[in-house]
Amino acid sequence: MGNLSTPTSVQKLQTALHAKAKAEAGYRFYALYDKISREDVLAHAYAQCRSNGAPGVDGRDFADLEA
């Protein structure tokens, strides 16, 4: 299917968020939208979902979405 390894930029984000959560157990991440809406994060998430091949809860598959 292709390379589904996590890009370095996404790995760095995951590592930083994990370290912050572990260091400060009571910390609340109020502003994650800017991080999850990054182009590299969305592209990787899309590729992972597409590789699954299963339709979503609405019954639409990727062929429908890409048409």
C-alpha cells in the first residue's frame, strides 16, 4: 500500500505532547486544535484511515469521498 511510517514531524509532536503529559499529570491541553489541524498530521491520519479500507460510520468509503 505504501509507506505508513509516521513522519518525523508528527513523531516530534507526539513525543512533545507525551513528555508534557507525563511531566505534569494535572496539565490540561486546552489548545490542541492548532496541532491536530497541521497539514502533516492530517495527511498522515488520512493515509492511515485510507489504508484500513473500511467505510466510516456513515457507510461512505474513500472511493465516495474522493469522487
